[in-house]
Amino acid sequence: MTGNAGIAILVMTLFAVFLGYFGVPVAFSMMASVFLTVVLFTHISLASMVGQLFNGINTLNLLAVPFFLLVGELMLSANITIRLITLAQALVGHMRSGLAQVVAVFSLFFSGISGSSTADVVAISTVLGPAMKAEGYDPPFTAALVAAASTIANMVPPSILAVVYGSVGNVSIGGLFLGGATPGLMVAIGLMIYSYIWGPVGIHKERATFGHVAESVKLAILPLFIPIIIVGGILAGQFTPVEAGAVALLYVILVVLPLMTRGHFKNLPRDFIYAGALYALPIMAVAGASAFGWVLAYLRGPDVVSGWIEQVAGHNPTVILFLIIGILTIVGDFLEGIPAIIIFMPLFLELAKLGNIHPVHMGVCIIVNLAFGLITPPFGLILLLSSSLQGVPWPRALLAALPLYVIFFIVMALIIVFPNLVLWLPRILFPQSIGCFQNAMGGWTCPPM
């Protein structure tokens, strides 16, 4: 390598940001910055970097992503999501700010099916958005709440971010799925509390009878089995994440659609094409981010940053995680979660060793933080999408979202300070995912957390 590594890293980063601000898609801005840096500062051939682009997407577990996307798209396009919303209304619709409560609960249900914040925000906005407007909810509040609730899809299983993190970082995807369930639930509860205290009153509805709740469960039971199939199959050792996604898709096509919306079969080609187009966006970003991260590692960027953090935090895992969250909060303002994970994975692995941090704990903390980045400026992709679907200027939606940031800060602080909030569920349901092993007495021996 010729030249100064620090200058090379600075040029690569600034050029990628510069192109991004001029509207160049993230994948192409990263590829262009990588090629420029390689030509100016290294002896690496461009052919090698093209090979690295391919190597970044040549990971089997990433095939789970299109299956999860397609399952979510089928649920949305076949209008099956309305049954989940009906169930959420039966459970919490009678509370103060009832429709806002429904948004949070429905996000938990649908996030367990799609794993995609984009699918979540579209589903909520198209179905509940008009109803909230009719009940007098302030559109900026609706846009902010829907966007914040949609981030839960990146935390709870089958989170696409967890699939990517586990694939790239060689971390148990099942462990990340289970570990993310608690912070996802905490965010949902936080949004419900905020809506109850500070949200619009809405139109008061009578508490649903037991019979109505039972009927709503009956109508929604088939789609509710999807997360059970995905997570249960992985935990039981019957499926890999890819196989779980494929089985969930077959379940939707062979069971859910015939029993619920048989006439939707004529639209399957459109759904497959649309899901393929959705998958093309993150997979290109994965390729570009993989090359970007490889060059960053080649230039010893992770070692440099790790050295800076060690000077400040020493080997204290809590301080290291807070510094990582601080860095990623800034990074997440400019970069999507998937490329951020791939680019900084070498740094994450280095810091996990430095602080002796459990990889599942670190992974969940990072995923929650990157999910939060979807509603922070200037990037804020999900907040931007939600505001456009509600017909609200983005600055007004951002102003309404600011109080909701407190919920995310509290959740992130709690899961950093108390690792067992993340690790208790994997320890109970999937102990081998966090390094536990069976002892001679037939029980499990787990490393200290």
C-alpha cells in the first residue's frame, strides 16, 4: 500500500458521503468511493475488488432475506394484515388513544412475520392511517408513531438486520432473534405508555367481550403461526434461517392463502416480482458495503478506532458499548443498517474481544441502535416514508418524533447496563446460542454474563 492509511480512509468516507448527499444510491456511492481509494492509495487491482463485491453477497444465510420479504409482501397484498389489526383492536382498542395503542400492538404482530420496517410502515399507514385521521389524530403524531413502531420489525424475529448481522459476524441468528424480542417489546410498551399519557384521546370504544377477542384470535391464528414456524423451527434445530424462511413461505402459499384469500393466487407473479425488486436494494448495498468494509480493514481502520476507544474506555464493556452506540447513532443518521453492519463488523468484533462482550448482547444492542437510526435525521428513511404516506411535511413529522427518541434512549441504556435483559430468553429457550453446553448431569452450563 502506498500513501497514508488515515488519509485513504478519510477520502473514502468523505467521497461516499459526498455522493450520497447528491442523491447517488448508497450502494453505488460506496462502490465508487472504494474504487477511487483503491486506485489512488493501494496496489489492489480493480478485478480483486469486483470479486470482493461478489464475495460479500455469497453468503447462504442471506437467502433468508427474500423469503421473509416475500412472506410480508403476501400478507400485505392479500390483505391478511387486516385480521391482525382486528385482533390488536380487540385487545387494546378500548384504551385511551386506542388507535395509537393498536399501532404498537399490531407492529409486534406483523414484525414477527415480515422482519421488514418498510413492509410494517406501509401496512400500518394504509390501513390505520385513514382511521386515525378520521378520529382526529394529528397527522404528524401519526406519522411519527407509525415510523417509531415500524422499527420494531428490525428487533424482533425474524429481523432481517439480525440475519445479516449473524451471517457476517458469525453470531447465532437464533440467539439474536430471541435476544431482540425483549427490547422490541420494551419499545412497544414505551410507545403505548407515551400514547396513553400524551397522545390524542381518540374516540372511546367499549372493551371487547371475551367472545369478540376469541373470534379475533380465531381469524388471525393462521398468520400468527408464521413466527412460531420460523423461530420454533430454528430453535428446535429443524431449520436453518434460510430453510425456516422457505417453509414459512410454503405455509403461506399452501395453507394461509387457500384458506383465507384463495382468489389472490392470480397475483402471486406480481408479488414475487415486487419482493425480488425489494431484495435487490439491500443486496446491492451488501455488496458495496462488503467491499467498503474490506478496504477499511485492509487500511487497518478497525485497529485505529479500537485503539482510540481503548484509550477512553479501557476494557470496560459498558463504557465500550455506550461509545459504540454513540458512534452508530451518528453513523445511522447517514447510513442504512445493513451496510453499517457490514462495514463496521471488523470493528465490532475487535471491540467485543477488547471488552469481553458477549456477541449476542453486542449484536442486539447494535441492531436496536441501527433500527433507531431509521427515524433520525438526516437519513431517517422510515420516518420519511411514513410522513409521505400520511401527507405530512418531513420536518413536522420529525418534530413530533423527537419525544419518542427518549423511549429508544431508555431502552438502549437498559439493555447495555443490564445484559441479562437481552440474554435471558436465549439462555432459557436456546442456550447453545450463547455458548452454553450440556454438562454430565444433563443440565446446561453457561458462561458468566
